[in-house]
Amino acid sequence: MARNTTTPTTNGHARRPPTERRNRDDAVMAAAVEVMSERGYAATSVQEVADRVGVLKGSLYHYFSSKEDLLYRIVQESHTQTVQIAEDVSALGLGSLEELLEYLRREAVWFLNNRDRANIFFTDRRHLTGERLQEANAWGRYFERHLQDLVEAAQTDGHVRDDLDPRLVTRYILGGINNVRLWPSRSGKKFTNTEIAEAFVALTRSAIATD
Amino acid sequence: MARNTTTPTTNGHARRPPTERRNRDDAVMAAAVEVMSERGYAATSVQEVADRVGVLKGSLYHYFSSKEDLLYRIVQESHTQTVQIAEDVSALGLGSLEELLEYLRREAVWFLNNRDRANIFFTDRRHLTGERLQEANAWGRYFERHLQDLVEAAQTDGHVRDDLDPRLVTRYILGGINNVRLWPSRSGKKFTNTEIAEAFVALTRSAIATD
């Protein structure tokens, strides 16, 4: 989470080159993710986000129109990145069980590299309202639906146990992947993100695979 | 979560028989758990808790001294019940893997029967302050420590795989058990709490057992 180091005194963002605008935009989002993950949505203030970026509060409204807008963008970006992972893995043309496990491996690494974003997705999504809430809840269901499609395909191929309803198998995997971001926060020996992701995939494989 | 149905007009709680006082206390706690789970700690108001119990706000301060006190009691009760489950299962004198699985089965049922309490434990514990926060975090560690003790004992006995560090195996199980309360909230077919708990235990057994 690198902080933007350009001077914050100008409000002439329309004259900036696109790259600088993009960098500032990224810095604003990174600061917002940090603050919201630490404080929770209800206790997040736009003032604190501004303080972390090093700009006046008013200038932040070039980047988003309200606190809810900020939450929406954070959640939307997380969803977009998750969909990209699913599409990248599908494009590999793996077998059904291998595709499921590779998807889990990459999702686990994403969660571990984006713990703050993931915390917000799980804890604060409910603070969205109206159409935005419906959209965000649909994104959560997309994630589960994609997992369940992979589970069902692997059950049909005989590579995943079919003594349990695919919805139960899916929720089991979903519970595991949704919590993998919390593994490093405990005390004791540090494990790398790769070690954690590999252990998660190995244990999940044993739980569900028929061979 | 039965609501207390006694009339809320009297404030003469000191003259009530102990049983009635206990019932009212339970009703206050049940309403507080409901409100806090729905709204989150920051957005919870003592006024709304009072409205649900059907008493004046001021009379609630017979039962707790502050909103933080209420959160502390909710978290403390959850911990006490969890410790009781661990002690009950230990007293059965089961083998190491069987004790681990029976503990998970009963914890899963507890989480499923106490979803609101569990939501508060996971989401709002961080809002406690000072010694109370330290105490609550120690309770979270107790839960993980007990699981890890069971995992290590079963690894020593050769009943749980030892190709993975016990801390990784423990965090895997912990992630699963901590999310089991969320399994029923998804759309589609309803599963009973027993079906969910048994599926969770069967999948976890396959993930970790050597036989």
C-alpha cells in the first residue's frame, strides 16, 4: 500500500496528466481501504481518509461523491479482481478438479494480499443501500455460484465426492477460503502467503477429492 | 430467542422474585444480541434495545452500566459456553481424533444455534477497550489454543496428518468452524443444523485424518 507522495496543495486535477491523476486516485483508494478496514464503515470518516492521503477533505470529493460511494467502489474493485481470477483460470483448460483447486489457490493468494479489502467486503458490504446493496449481494452470490459450478462439474466427472450435496461441499470450501485471510493474524510462527495457500489447497483437496 | 412477556411498566425490580429478575435479564440480553448483530456495535443504540424489550431506556441500566458493558457481557457469555463444551467433551474420555471431531460437532451446533452471538464475537469484539479487550482477545486465543492442543495430540497418536505444521491444520479447521454459522444464510435448499454440522465434521475428518 504505497502512499502517494506528490504535494497535495493544488486542486487543479483537471490539468494533471492522466498518469498522475491515476496515481492519486490509487492513493485515495488505498487510504480509504486502510481506514475502513481498521475502523469499520460506521466509524470511518472522510476526514481521516483525507488526513492519510495528505489532502484537504473537500478535494476528496473529486474522487468520490459520498462515503457510501467509496465503499461501493472498494467492493466493486474486489469483485472485478475476483472475476478476473475466475476467467484467467478457466482459460487454462484444466480438468474439473484441477480448475477448482487452481482457482482456490489464486483466490487464497488474492485474499492474503488484499486482507483489508476482503475485510471490508465481508464486514461492511451490508452498509450499502438500495440498488448498490443488491448489486454487491449479487457479487457475493457470483463467487459462491462459480465455486458451486466447479464443484458440480468435478462431482459429475467423479473427481469430487458426491455423498454430500454440492451446496454443502461448496459452503465448506467457501467458509475456508473466506477465512484464509485471517490465518496470518495469529501469534506464533510466520508463514508465507504461498505456504498458507498451498496448505489450504492441500487440505481442501483431501476433504473433497475422491482419489 | 423468546421475548419476556411480563409487563414492562414497573421499575420495582428489587421486589421481584429472583426468577422473574432472571427472566428479565435474559430478555434484555436476548434483545441486545439481536440489535447488535443486526446493526453492528457502532450503530447500536441502548434506546433500540429498550424498545425491543418494551421498557424505558433508563431502566436498562439496572442490567448493564454502558453499551460497552453490554458488549462485554455478550462476548463473555459466548466464551463461557464454549469452554463448557470443551470440558464436557474432554470428560467423555474419547480418543484424540474422536475428541477433536466431537468438539467440532458440538461447537458447530452451538454456532448454528447462536448465530447472532457469534456474529458479535467475530465482528464487534474489537470495540472493547483496555483490560476488557485484552480479556476478550485472550478468549479468542483460548479457542484456537484448545483446537491446536487437540490437533497436536491426534498428530502424536498418528491419527491426524503430520505433513503440515499443526498451526496450519488448526487455522484451517478454525476457519471452517468460524464460518459454519453462515452456511444457512444462503439461498436455496434448507439444511438442518444437524445436517450442516455432520457435513462439516465429515469433510474436516477427510481433510485431516490419516485413515
